[in-house]
Amino acid sequence: MIGLIVSGGDRVNDNLLKNYSSKADFIIAVDKGAESLIANNIKIDLLVGDFDSISEKSLNILKERKTSIKKLEIEKDESDTEAALNYLIKNNYSKIFMLNCTGSRLDHTISNIFLLKKLLDDNIEAYLLDNNNRVRMINSKARIKKEYENISIIPLTVDGINISLEGFYYKLSNEEIEYGSSRCISNFLINDFGNVIINSGLALIIESND
């Protein structure tokens, strides 16, 4: 099953929102993330949050529609977005898309990106997307379709990663890339598909358009 989380950061464009909403079996709106879904007449299965940012008008609309609502305390040990992810993990979703999870608050953006590790540990295929980027975290192999202009791999393991790249302009074979290196920034595919193979370590794959 596929879960979609629409959080309260910078809004993705309507086409992206509609595209990923159509793929989802279950949609969770996180606080004011509900407002972009309401504006596009997309059904929300669950609203989660402490409701410090959603408008009273939007909240009333969802109450009138008898949307399931899970109100969280303002003082808590996890973010609203993490609470939404925990719901999907508990209910055995195998793939999760995260939208509106980036924005001007860099602390929230970084925290949301690193929530991908939580999902990876639970063997859940997960992606964080905004209008220019698609981000995932891997520790093995990922097959990538040529959909974005740039593909960057960022090592997350302190000891670095061992990586092979197939179908890319800059090819690598069992290459050791140290933590903090920019060696694998701004690569691109020369075939319709490519493979990123992490032989050891943990890395982010960021597909992006300028």
C-alpha cells in the first residue's frame, strides 16, 4: 500500500500534488498541509497536527466532511510529520511519499529529510519531494528513471561509502567516496535508466531540476 503525507512546508505545485495523490491509497494531511488538498478537492483520510498553523476555516471544512482527525499536543517528543509517518509505519504501508516537507525552516527541512532513515530501517520505500527535488535514502541499490536533470549522491556514513554507478555520464565502479565529499554532485543519466549501487554505507540520492 502507498501512503502520502502532505505537510505544512512550502506548497508543491498543483500538478505534483494531484499526481502523487492519485498514486496513494491513504492520504494524511499534516496541519496546514490540508489547505492545498482542500483547494484541489482531494480527499483527506486523516488530519494530524497540533493545529497551530491550519486556518479555522479549513479545520471546520474537514469537521463538516467528517474527516478523521488526530489532534496532537503542542508540547511533544516528535514533530507532527513524524507522528504522521509513525501512523503509516504502524499500518504497514510499503511505500510513502512526503510532500510540502521543505521550506524556509532549515531545521524542519533537515529533520524531515532524515526521517527517511527511519523509513529505510523499516524497509519502506520512501521519497521526499518538492517542486525541484526528489530525495531518497539508500544503503543498497536503486534503479533511477531519467526524469530529472541532475542526480547527486551524498554520503551519510562517517566512514564514507563504496559506490558503483551504471548508466551515468560519470561512471564509478567500487569507488570509495569519503564523508563530506562533493565528488558525486551533479551527475546525470545518459540512458533512460541508471543504477546506483551502494556496496557499503548510507547515502542520499537527490534528483533535481534547476
